[in-house]
Amino acid sequence: MARYIGPVCRLCRREDMKLFLKGDRCYTDKCGYERRAYPPGQHGQARRRKASDYGEQMREKQKVKRMYGVLERQFRGYYYKANRMKGVTGENLLVLLERRMDNIIYRLGFAGDHAEARQLVRHGHFTVNGKRVNIPSYLVRSGDVVAVKEASKKVARIVDSVGAVDRRGVPSWLELDKEKFTGRVKSFPSREDFTLPIREQLIVELYSK
């Protein structure tokens, strides 16, 4: 399975915004984007040219892909699935991405970032409704209960992440029980629940060409 293994702070700088790809480090003065808030490369500090309509659409798609750790083929599949669903295609796309198992683990605070959440899921540390799930792209449903396996409640990375969850917060559409290491999907997120500046309509325009 292909995956990006390069420096992630470079991705934040390329998208000109903090994508929170390195967990707790993004909340400190060591954040790479805070120290060098300009695009990577030898011409990064040069004056930026105004992007074309296509360029803006491409950048928005790349930004959302990097936020959720999804590569092109899988991302395109989510778009086509969202397009077949009832409702607004752009909002459907964001909801599908939020329903991914690795994203739920990150949102609940069981992992410090999406990459760590993906690895923990692959290693089988979590269950959904009592059944072990080790597929990062698994789509949770409303009412599902996500829990840390009993044998995994002492894993240092999970314990540390849960201890720091108050700083990041848990979305209103999720419910976390820190003592029991469990979480519940109360409902699917609405458009108002997305706090990062995402212009999903640009992505729809790009794939509609």
C-alpha cells in the first residue's frame, strides 16, 4: 500500500496552513509551519503568483487529502461515492472522510495524529461494537461504540494521547469516556462541525470537469 513517508511539516508549508500532522508538536513553538511560514523549496520565499482557478481547486484537493492521510485513488473513490449519495456532494465527501476508522481514533484522542491512528488501527488495538477492526478505512456508523482493547489500555502512546485530549477537544458528534477508554458515535458530523477552512465546492468543481 503506497503512503507518504516524507517530512510532514513540508506539507503544511506547501498548503500555507497548519494541518496538525505531527500531533502535540503542532501546538508548540517547535511547529515547522510556525517557524517557516512559507512554501518549501529554493523559491519558497519569493513572491507568490496568483493561482489560476484550476490551481486553487488542485490545492484544495491536495490539502484535504493530506489532512486525512488519503492518497489520490482512494480519495477519488470517496468523491464518486459521495456523488451517488443524496444531499450535497461536497458535504457528503467530508462526512465520509470523517467516518474513517483512523480519523475516529484521532478525533476521540486515542492517537496524537492521523498517521499514528492509522498505525494503531492496523495493529489491532481497537474494537467497534465489541469486534476487532484493523482496517483504517473502515466506515463507522451512527451509534457505533469504539473502544480500546483491554490488553491495549496500557499502551503508552494511547495513554499519553488520552491524557492530552482536553487540549485538543473532542467533536460534539462524538462522546468519549476517558476512564473506560471508549467512545461513541452520537451522529454524523454536520457542516458546522468542520472547524478547519475547507472549501469542498472547489474539489467538486475539479472532479466535475
